[in-house]
Amino acid sequence: MEHLQFEFKGSANRKGCQKTTLVGVVSSGNLEVMLENSELQGLCRINVSTSSQGFGEIWQAVLNDFAARYDLSNLQISINDGGATPAVVCLRLDQALENYLEASS
Amino acid sequence: MNIETLLSELFPLGHSVTNIDSILTGYGTTNKGEIAVLGTTDHLAVGVEAALALATSALGVIKNDPGRPILLLVDTQGQRLSLQDELLGINGYLAHLAKCLELARQREHQLICLVYAEAVSGGFLSFGMMADEIHSLPEAKVRVMNLPAMARITKLPLEQLEELSRTSPCFAPGVENFIKLGGINTIWQQPLAERLVEVIGMKLDEDQRRHNGFVRQGRKLAFTVAQRVKAG
Amino acid sequence: MSDLSGISRGHSYYEANARQRIAHLLDPGSFQEVLGPAERLTSPHLEPLGQPCSFDDGIIIGTGSLNGLQVLVASQEGGFMGGAVGEVHGAKLTGLLERAVNERPAAVLLLLESGGVRLHEANAGLIAISEVIRALLATRVAGVPVLGLIGGAYGCFGGMGIVARCCDALIINEEGRLGLSGPDVIETTMGVEEFDSSDRALVWRTLGGKHRYLLGEVQCLVEDDIDAFHTAVIKTINTVQPLSLESLEQEHSSLTRRLADYGQCQDGADIWGEMGIDDPQKLPLMDIQSFMVTVADKGQGKL
């Protein structure tokens, strides 16, 4: 198992909801993504636990892209990964955020 | 220990337990009175007929002998693995056996289990594990699956499982591990007749196992998680 | 807490994940999860084996309403380790069943999808399933019905196959499979001549929803649609029997008769023929509606 942590400074303090959002399932080639509103001094923090070792740079690239697209802050994202491809990771992150914003509106 | 020796050591005052097709039924005499005996021997692989025979005996005790304590003697290599058993719905037969034992408990029969040889997964789950308290002989073998088979199915290296077995009671076979997890109450040392008499009449209403697992530090989460869910 | 994405064309029970099934089965918005993923009650036994854990340990539990009736619900996630039961997973289920004794909901609904004991924590998993069985039967004795729903890709096997048959009633779709030892386990241990697990038609004739219904192992056979499961729950909830000497004696004679009548049969189709069904080979191909018409008044009766 490998545990990675990424932090992004965001400006858009999207209105977080009290509810937690979780999408996806931890299975082979899939992952679960949990979003929680959290007081992180404007940061968006992403914790990844993955069964595939040595993909830190790819995670960095995928999450950089995600963070740049949405400019998030005060958000804790937690991921349990069963070896998903970057495409699946992107899809789940988008789904999770969509559900999260829906739940808070 | 073979079944004849076991029965004579448990019941020096005598017993009427018969062995038909590796199914044990009858009564034993203790100095706290008669106790009904149900069990299996010869490491029986429990199939549909055996499950039904045990259920027949359990229902018989409930009807003919209200409140009589019941001793469950366990020696099983697990459920019988066959297409025909599955075709007939063996899980339903085993569930039926479990339900009959639960009904016995509800009707104030004390259920005492002694694992005297082997206790493996399905055969154990629907029978001995339904008891109020589960005891074992020191030489008994309790398991879900042996480590090589487990390594094959989980695709984890055998060496890794063996290494972890030294620190975690969670997956390696063995009575000691089940004691730490709360799945077995105590190991019975000689003389067995005294051990049996000690527990007769000590009726427990609640499932004690997760509490024991917590106190013994082998299964630390089950107790607190279940309590939290229960409390809401 | 709903993940509604990924479902198109109606609401297939088979295709949905554990959270989606709850969301579509219960009254909209009524589900309140207990010990949800934010609690991070994960299994401590997986990390040392290099296995990823899941924030809910593969089971979602909580309260909600179905057609206005208060229910407690548990849903196993087959995608996570085949829905297998470990220490935390099992304790959530046991706690929910014990909670039902205090809260007295209209029913406890168990959305079962599991291979049984999780081998990565085998001993703890076996004991956990035993605790579930005791808690489930105690819940029934307390007068709270427990209904099982089966219809996911992983079926319901091992100790959870026993748990299923401890429920008051079971609802299954055609795709659902229920048994004790999975075909692959039997093949690996006893050889391919005993059970060829790659023969999908054989697997379904032995373990599938239609056969289980004909045997009387399940009370409702429904289309693969979450709404159909919903309707079946409402229909079943008031028909359950208390656990009593009388009901167990009835079950006993039914199981005895089944063994006497079909104990020599080698194939599901042989059993269906014995039941007096013409052209039993055609049953697997029928849709649920024509199947129900064909088998009306046949079979062993409901347990």
C-alpha cells in the first residue's frame, strides 16, 4: 500500500455542505472518492491510499489538472484506490464533485 | 480423542449416546442430572442428510424434554462440497438446523458446545457456534481454511501469511486464536466430567463473544462498532 | 449520500452498487446512514496484507422508510472484496439487527451480496457471521421481520448463504444466485467432474433465482428492477411467520420431503421434471412472466 497526500491552494470557497459525498467502489481498476467540507485555511487536501505502488507522479498530474479546473478550497478529498486508470480517477472525481455541489445547493 | 473415550470421560456415570452414520444422539448422566447430547464424529462433512438428522434430534429434545440442557459435540471438516447438496439447497438445511437450536435457546435449553476434534466453517457455523458457550479440548483443530489454500485463493504469498500469523490471531487456524477472538470461551482440561458439571446451569442470555474478543484484545473493533450501531 | 450515476435504462438491481440500491429502494431522501464513511471505520486487517480498505468496509447500514414504513436497512457491496464479511463489516450488521430489537421498525431489509467469510481476516469473519446469525434470529423472535434481497453479480454464498435462509423471507431476481459453496470452490476442491464452474447454464440451473424459487427457498422471484424488489418487499412484509416450534416443524417436513423427492436428481432440470413441469429444459429461457404462468401450482411450496 502507498499513501500519498496532495495540497492545493484554492480561491473559490465553494459553499461546502455538511453532508459527506462518496462515489465509486474499491474494486480492481476502480476507486472510491469521499468529499468532506473541512476548515483547511483555504486548502484543498487530497489523501490517496492505493494498492499500486510508484504512481505518485501520475497522481500528481491528474490531481493538478483537477484542482486547476475547479479551484477548490476547504475541501478534504479522500481516495481508496484499487488500481484505477487516470481516466477512471478523473471520472470519479468529477462525479463526486457534482454530487457534492448538488447536495449543498 | 476418539468419541468412545470422550463420552466415557464426560459421563463416568453412564450415557446412552449412539453413533449412526457419524451422527451422535442420546443422553448422558452427570451429577447435575441428565443432559441431551447431539453431535458429529469422524470429521463428518455435513451434507443435507446430516443437517436434517441433527435438526430432527434437536426438535425431539425441544418437544420431549423441555428445558433439558443440550451438549453439542463438534467434529466436522465443514460442509460437504457437492453439486447435489447445492442443488437441494444445503444452505437452507444448515439454516434450519441453526433455527432449531435458536428455538431451543428461546425455550430455555442451555446450549453447551465442546469442540473435541475438528471444527471448520459451515458445519461449525450452523451447529456448535449456535451454542451459548463454546469450549474446546486442547488438541482440537479449529479453522476456516488452512494457510496454503488461503494463500492460493487470496493470491497472497504463503510466507507473508505465516509471518503475520505470528502477530495476528485473525487468519491462522488454531484454538488459541479463536480464544483470543472470543469465538471459544475456554479450553477444557481433565477431568472433563468436572468441566461439564461446572458450566451446567450457568445460562447466558447474551452472545458474549465480541465482548470476550474485546477484553482479550484479539478482536478490538467488533464490540465497539456493534455497540455504536445499536445505540444509534 | 447517494451515488446515482452509472444507472441508465430503468434501475437494474444487478447493475447497481450497494448505495444505489438503497437510494432507489427506499422513499427518496429518507435514508440516514449510520456509521457512514466519514467515520472511517475501516478494517485494520487489510493494510498489513497490502489490500486497500474501504471507508464503509463494504457495507452500508442505516434507517429509512419504504412506502412510509420505517425500516432498517443494510446493503453489502459486492465490488469490494466480493462483499465478504470481516470484523467491522459483520459488527455493523450485528449492531443493526440488535438495534431493531430496541427500535421495532416495520422490518429489517438485508440487501445481500457476499461470498461469505473474508479470508484476509478469516477467523474474525467466521465469528462475525455467527454473531449475525444469532442477532438475526433474536430479531425475528422479538417480532421484527427480516427480509433478504438477492440479485447482484456476486450472489450470496458461504456463511451469508446460511444467513439468507435464516431470514423470514427472500426476494430474488433471475440473475441472483444463492448457495453455500460456490461452484469455483467445489471445482477447485472436488474436481471439474463434480462441478464445472465455467458452465454458466449449469451454475444457474443449480443456484439461480428460478431454481431457488421452485424449491421454495425464496418467496418472491422478480424482474431485475429495483422497483420490482420494492413492490415485493411491500407484498411480503405482512406475510411473515414468527419463529416457532410449529413453523420449524413445517419447515422440517418440507425439507424432509424435498430430500426424499429430489435426493437422487443430478440436475435442476431433473427436479423441475419431477415437479410435473413439461419441457423443463425451456424454463431457463423464459422471461419472468411466462415462467410464473408455466410453474403456477408447481414446485415445493413456500417455506
